[in-house]
Amino acid sequence: MSASLIIFFVLALLAIFAAVSLILQRHPIHSALSLIVVMVALAGLYLLMGAEFVAAVQIIVYGGAIMVLFVFVIMLLNAEEEERTNFSKMARFAGIPLALAIAGFIAAAIARNAGSLPAAEPSGALTSTKTLSNLLFSDFVYPFELTSFLILVAILGAIVLAQREN
Amino acid sequence: MTDFLTKYAFLIVPIIKIAILVFIILTVDAYLTWIERKVIAHIQARWGPHRVGPHGLLQPLADGVKFIFKEDPLPSHVDKLAYFLAPFITLMLALTSLAVIPFGPQKFTVFGYETHVGIADVNISLLVLFSITALSVYGIALAGWASNSKYSLLGGLRSSAQMISYELALTLSVVGVLLIAGDFSLRSIVVQQSSGHGLLTWNIFPQIIGFLCFYIAAIAETNRVPFDLPEAESELVAGFHTEYASMKFAMFFIAEYTNMITVSCLATILFFGGWLSPFPTAWTFTHYLPSVILIPFGIWVFFDGIRYENLFGRLMLPGVGSALVVIGAALAFFPFLNDAIQGPFWFLAKVFTFLFVYIWMRGTLPRFRYDQLMSFGWKFLLPVSIANVVLTSIVILWRMH
């Protein structure tokens, strides 16, 4: 077993356990912390595939900026521990079989096509700032500009909503 | 045995390097507290630590022993997981960030494995540093929230808000350097500043605005005076670490000093040419500068130590002085040592200058008010660093045509 395979399994299991813990934790802060672990483990997986830039941005944007806001809001609202409610009947009779069925379908589809699925090519060349910016401002210029416009609209919307009370 | 060593050198060499670096950094952290107390004491016309060892030189050791043996009470109703995790996260991230700093130009070979001065030489080292900075907010925020104390909570909230606000200015102020270098690797940013003309080609001259923004934002990121609102003792007792004692308190403290070292290293690398000498390469006589500084300093320590007030000092200080003279002489007479020391000497000299500025500011500047801090960060620092990015881009574009 090669070293990268071992690292892959460690990171993948870490991500899955943290994701399960995110759902099962009763305190919002603990859930948020689990989500941060998921983000960092995913960044590790990107790094393993040779996508260094994406890995770093994953941690800076998702692990840093977005999750800090989550934690910040939870701390400001002083959210208490949640109480466990009874399992609804809908979840027991429809939810669990459906979830199992979807997981089974996905696993079966992957298992059947395991040999023919093309592996993603390592994107090591992308880390050069010049290549990256050339791609962003030539091939992907419309998605890039549209995304920034969308974010601008969202920021303006947030300011308008926050100002309304005054 | 040698087969084993050569086969696993890629694993063993980094582990040895990590152990050495952690030892050095923890020692420097300890003596940084001594330097800080001494310098501030002299700014305020006091003596500073003077009891434990000659000139208080053993004070860090005594502090360390005290931290280990102090009682560590657990406040009631704390969130245990987050309360124990917070100091570990803070210290771990602070030490991790040093892994990508290159300390010198040399490559050397151990067990047939070629390696650098510095632990990891990754091609996105600047991004790695920023991602670690982005994560280090959690340590402080969690410490404040988990302690179940209003002072801690307010301190934690304040510092998270402050760190998020100044992170933007910090990241944007570096973009100018990135535009000039065209690379995320700290090593190539330093190499790109070398030209043989000494300090004339350092990034500080085209990027003076960027440097000022970077340094101010970095001081705010490390929660130091004049931006030490999170631990403003007159209003918040001790801020986010009010409820921490003993070794857990020491971990926050070590993390703070390690972050100071990282920021000083980063300022040195990005704007002041890293390990490059400020003199032109043709001036080979400047290679003897380390000896010229070390030998007279050693002689002064020797003769000052002979007439110290107690016997221990009269033995220890002349010993330290003669050791310094011997090291200085060795650096002058052995050419390979002289070559090897040039890079690390200039790097350390610049880093210690920045660390001294940190302490100097702590001794002289008053603290910001919280609203001043926020409006300064958002309404002044951020626009100025964006303007710096635009200006640098225009100049680069103009030169290209």
C-alpha cells in the first residue's frame, strides 16, 4: 500500500467521521467545529491530488472566512445545547430506507464503472499565478465576472436588510 | 543502518529539522520575554528582571518552572472540549506557520537527501501562511467562548472581529509583492530581490505603502500594542485568556510570541530581501561584519562581567563573553563557516530589528479605542492597500508596454 493511499484513507475517514459528528453533536459550536474538520480534511484530499491552489483557497475561504462567521454568529446568539426530539414517524418509515437506497445506488454505480472512470489529471501546473490568472481572465472570464457580480448583489442585499431597522 | 537512513531520509531529516527548529523557537520565545521586559523597563527608567541570574538572564527558566508547577483550576460550567482544545489549536497553528519560512539560501545533503535551511519548501508557501492565519482565529474565539466568563467572551468576540477585519488588509497588502514576483513561493520572492546591488532592489522601495499596510495589519493580527484590545486589562481583565492558568496560559503566551517571530520573518522575506545582504556583492569585506560585531560585544561582556556584583555573575558573564569572542574569531578565520553564516546572519539581524520594533511600540504607544480600531481598519487601511494593488498593477502594465 503506497503512502498516498494511506493518507487518502486517513483523510477520507476523518472527513466522514467529522461529517457524521456534525449531525450528531447536540451543541451548535461542536457541530461547527466538526464542519471545520471536514473542510480541512477535504483540503488535504485536494492537496493529495496535486491541486495546491484549490487546497489553500479551500482552507482560506471555507475553513477561515465562512466558518468564522458561523462560529461568530453562534457565539453572539449564545445558542444553547439543543434538545433531542423524538424521531418522527416519517423519518423512520420513509427517510431511512430512502437514504439507504440512495447510498446503495451511488455505491453500485461507482462499483460498476470503477474501471472505466477517468481519473482527474493532476493540476500541478495551475499553481503558477500567471497560468491561473490567464485562465480566470480568458477562458473563464464570464463565469468569473458573473460570480463577482452575484457576490456584490448579495453584499448590497445584506446591507439593505441590516439598515432597514434603523 | 546507513541503508535504512538513506532509504527513509525523506522522513527522518524533516523530523530532525522540526525538532531543532521547535527547540530554537521555544528558546527564542523564552528569551524574547526577557528582552521585552528589559527593553520596556529601560524605556520606563527601571531595571527590569535583575534577581534570577546575572542581569536576570535565568528569569525565563524560572518562569517556565513556575508555569509548569502552578495550580491549573478548571472554571465551573466550561465547555470542556473547546476549553482544552483552544490553547492547543493556538500553539499548534503558530508553530506550524514557521514550517514554510526559508531561513537561508544554502542547500545541504544529509544521508544522501538534499534539503534546505527551513522545513518545507512548498511552492505555495505564502498561501499556506495565509490559510494558517485564517484558522488561527478559532483558538482565540473558542477560548473566549468556552471559558464561561463575560470578560473572556467579550475578549474573544473582539479579537475575532479584529482579526477578520485586518486579515483582509493583510492579504491585500501582499498582492503588490506577488505582482512583482509572480510567484507564491517565499524562496523565489527572495531570489527575485537579489541583483548584486544590495538593498537597492529590495521590494521595500517599490512597495513602501504595501509594507506599511502589511506591518500595521500584522501587528493587529498578532494582537499586540497598540491593537491589543482583546486583552485590554483596564476593561476586560485579561480578555480571552482570563480563565486560563498554568501551562495553558503559557501556551497562549508562547503562541503570541511565535506569531510575532513569524510576522517578522514574513516582513523580512517579502519586503527586505530575506537573507540577502544590504551591501553589493562586490563588497566582500562586509562578510566579516558578524565577527566585527561579535568580538567587541564579547570583550565588552567579559570586562563588564568581571566586576558584576555576585560571584555567579562574575563567573557566568565572562564565560559568555569569551564564548562570543571565540565564535566571532572562528567565523573570521574559517572561510566555510564565514560563507555559511552570511544568509542566516542577515536574516536574523532583520528579524530581530522587527521584533525590537514590536517591543519599542509596546513601550511607547497607547492603545486604540475599539471603534477607532475598526474604522481605521475598514476605512483607511483597506482602501489604501487596494489603491496600492491598483497602483502597482498600473506601473507594471506601463513598464510592459
